[in-house]
Amino acid sequence: MNFILRQLNVIGWNRMLALLLLVWIIILLFTIIPMLTNHLSTSTDTLTSDRLNRALADLDVLRKQNVELQEVLKGISVANLKPDQKEALENFQHRLIKADRTLNDEDEGYIHQKEDPSMQYEILRRRLSNSVQEFWYYMHSELKKLQNHVQESQLQTAVKSIVNLGMQHKQSLLNDLEKLAEVDGYATWREKEANDLSNLVQARFRFLQNPTDCKKAKKLVCNLNKGCGYGCQLHHVVYCFMVAYGTQRTLILKSKGWRYHKTGWEEVFQPISESCMSTDGETVTNWPGYGNVQVLTLPIIDSISPRPPFLPLAIPEDLAPRLLRLHGDPFVWWVGQILKYLLRPQEKTSLLMQNAITNLNFQRPIVGVHVRRTDKVGTEAAFHGIEEYMNVVDEYYNQLELKKKVDKRRIYLATDDPKVIADAKAKYRHYEILGDPKISKTAAVASRYSDTSLQGIILDIHMLSMTDYLVCTFSSQVCRIAYEIMQNYYPDASSKFRSLDDVYYYGGQTANNRVAVFPHEPQVGEIQLKIGDVIAIAGNHWNGFSKGSTLGTVVGLEVSKCNNADARCTLHRNTNCSIAIKFSPKQEIKKIKAVVHGIVMSMPVDFPLPNSDGCINSGLTCPLKPGETYTYNAQLPVLQRYPKITVDVKWELQLDTEALANKTSEDTSQDIVCVIIPSKIQ
């Protein structure tokens, strides 16, 4: 004891008390902190719960307010509004439509929003959904064939059961993939990116169409009165707008004497320019012009020569990386943006559309159905009964009911045959069918080119574009236009359709090419495919097969200093890479152009070649004969300034554009063969 006291005297009583106090505080903290944590956790949970309850209540209020605002807007007359007020009102209505879709979606709970997805993720997500659908087309078609060939009723019943169960599995897979897009945390990014891109493009259009000095501006003159129907003429104006954008010229639309409205476009839609509508200029000539000619007159797409590189299916190069990530069909988005600018309605047209929405009691969910008959059937398209359309509509609603409760199945039915509406209402009484037989009557050939008919087709396209899903035939330009405009209401509406005949296309387009990623040994009526073959797609049979053709087949590929065992070929900087492509053309080839790109993070980067002429110093002697085997030799300079990265080298041998000069607009396949070389630059 005395020893302890002596030690305390040495240490000092004050220091010892301080030490004991410190130990006591530490013990106290270890004791109290768990209690505080539990209390704070309970308080936080209570606070979070209260906030979530308030958020849900606010969401319900927002739903009600959205409905009320839509009702108020229906009663507003635009006749007395100023142009800027009308534009603000239209933008507000557009936002309400998008908000209505969002608010009425099933609540998935709180999703933590992420900054932005990779391009690979977005492309793969969309490809999965498309592959599931294509796989089902194939299985359903083959099982139906089997069911029709089987004689025994027991086997027929078994096959029918497989079909029904397979349909359920397909619906479940698609439902899960749709939910993936809702819960992956990128929904906010998709909405923002879509709005940002749209605002950027619309600002460019306004700038191009309103030059500061019209007398000095470069102009492109387009005649609206192409000899075809409204949908065809509208696509003609879009084509003119694309060429104007590509050549950076102000588009001047000549519309007086328009067969649909004699006084011209500007009485139905707003002028495409506020400051420049004159066709005058110091120098005037027809396409393609010469030098710095001020005014160019553009022919129709079917006869334009030479064909510029920005014709359909091209999109602006600087927007391509963003669009490829955002949208499943970037070209359709691009057309939708042009239509958004062109179809800004005048007061009477806007009032017409607002009244139609009110009178029809337009509500969601709703499927747009367009049935084209009269002059189309037997000439440009086959006959499809209303049952075919409604089978697809049933599939859509069956799929939707996996996600949420559907109060009423409804469609908006547009057609040029009034009997179709009566037939549908008689056969599908459990559906609410919106449609106007009067519009159908005005669409008849005898009365088609009139003001009444024009109003009817504008209404039909507007209503179809605002639906949740489209069922139609893409052989009809009206349905394709509705599909294009629909893209303005969603970040990506590329998959919100079913066509009973054609795939999406644009009249006069360049080739819709695809590259084979798997080999295929053909059966009867099929074509042989090898990896790298370029297939020009001409249609989809909706049975797992597409209609297409190939211009050439890759037979072999050799890359210098690259072994077959290597996962990637090593390209050393400041050296040349030699390549040999052995291929067999399917038709006579007179001229060849070589094009090389490096694919980095799914974005193409141009790799310039010293010699892009495939018929000179390449081992080829043109013309090439079909069925023969040839070897193309070339060298790719790997420059010192290239970064050390992983890259896929895409090497294409194309028909030279001059060789296509005498071809029709539909026969525009360019790629002969294409090879992808996985590489790394060191």
C-alpha cells in the first residue's frame, strides 16, 4: 500500500485523476454509443418512413393534378394566343403527356439513379429484348407448322400446349427485361439525354432556317408537290430537310398550289423559316450545282445524282455516339426530330387536334391500330384482316397485365375504309374502340385530295403517334410517320410497334446492312453466311427469318505478325500492318473502295489508308467476276501518335459510289465484305 502511495506521489495526484477520468469517459462512451446508435437508427427509420409516406401522398396528388391540368388545357382556345404563348402551351402539353406515362407506371420503389450507362450496356440490353422476340417468332412459326402437319389429335394438343407455355415464358422474359430498364438506375439519364439531344437539334434547325441575311444565305429549294399521297409528300419534305442540313443550306419550301391545300403549307403548319422564304439568289442551278452557287433546286430522292452521303439511313456524325447509346434506331429518332420541327401547327390545326382529344375522350392505356386498304391492297401491300391486328393487340395487353392492372382495353383505330371500324366494334365488344368513320370516308381515293381529308389524316397521325404501342403495316407511309413522331414522346420508342408486313424503311434509302457474327449453312431457300459477310436486309418474315442478300463472302483473312491463337493482334506503333482478305463476290464488281475504322468503346474512329482504291496496287484486277476467289492486299499505317489502347479494326470493301450511279434508289447495297480484327495498339 505504501508502495502504491509513493508511486502516486511520484506520478502526481492531478495526473492520476486525469487518467482515471479519461478511462471513465472511454468506458462511458462504449456503453452509451450503442444505445445512441439504436435510438438514432430508430429515429432515422421513423423519419425515413414519414418521408416516404409523404412522397407517396405527393405522388398521388401529382397524378390528380396532372389529370386536372390536362382537362384545363383541353378547354383553352389557342386562337387568341401569341406565337410564343402557343409554343409554350404546346411544350407544356408535350411534357404533360410524358409525365402522364411516368406517373401511371407501376411503382418500383425508390431506385438510386446513376450518372450514365456504358454504350455496351445499353446496346446489349436492347439486343437481348430483340433476340427474345426473334427467337419466339422462329419457335412459334415452326411449332405452328408442326401442328398443321401432325394428324393425331393427341400430338396436336401437345404442340398447342407447348405454344401456349412458350408464349408465357416469352412474356415473362420480356417483362423482366422491361423491368431491368426501370430499376437499373439509368431512367433519369435516358430522359435527360433525350431532352438534351432534342433541344440541341431543334436549336440547330432554328439557326439554319433563320439566317441573319436571307439575300446572302445559301438556299436549297424543294417543291412540296411530289406526285404521291400525304405520307409520301411529308417524307419528301423530310428528305429535303436532311439534304439542307447536310449541305448547311436554308430550306425553301415551294408549296403554293399544294394538292392537299391550294394556298400552301403555311396555312396548315407554321412556316419552316421566319426570316427567309425567298428563292432568289445571285446564282441558281439544279443539284448538284457547282462551286459556291447560292441557290440549289433539289430533285426527288428517286432521281438524285450524285447521291450525297447524308441520305437515309444516315445520321449526323457528331451525334452518332450519343444516339447509338440512347436509341434502338437512331435514324428513326432523327426523322422524328425533323418532323417535330416541320409539323408545328397553326392555330386552326392546333385547335382541331385539341378538340379531337377532348371529343374522343382519349385515355391510357391505348394501342394505335392503322389498317390501310383501298388502293394499297393488291398493289403495294397484301390484305390483312382485322383479326390479325387484334391478335397482336391482345398480346400487348396480356403482356401489360403482367406489369399492372388494366382497367379497360382500348384502341385508336385509323383506316381508309369505314367498314373496318364497324367490323371491329361488332367483333371486339370488350374493347373500347376510338375512331371516326367520317375521317375514313374522306381518305377514299375520290376525296383524298381535299381540306377535309387533310384534316382527317393529320388527326389520325397525331392520335396514332400518342398511343402506347402501334400495330400496323409499315408498307404504309402514314404508319411509319406516326411511328417516327412517337419517338418524341419517349427516350426510346423504337420497339413500341408491330408491323404485319415490312420492316421499317425510308423510300430511296441506302442499304440496310448487317454483318454476320455467326456462320450459317443454308437449307433450301437460304443463303450461306460466314463471319464477316455483309447482308443487305430487305425485309423480315416475322418467323425467325429475314429477306436479304450478300454481295460477297469472306473466304480467309491474314494479318501480319498475328497468330490465330492470339486473342488480339498486336499493332506496333510507327509500323505498317499488312492484311490479306480472301473473298468471293456474288456479282460483277467494277470498282472497289476500301474503308477502315477503329472501333473504340463502340464508337468508330476513321483510320485513313494511303490507297483507298481497291482496284489499284491491291492484287485485284477489276472488274471481278462472280463466283471467283480473289485476295485483296493492303497495308495500314499504325502511326506513332496513336494511343496504346484496345481496338477492333473494321475493314470494309465497298462498291465505289460511282459504280452505283446507274442503280435504282432501292438497289444501293455498298458493302461487299467486312472483317473485324480484334487488336491492341502498343
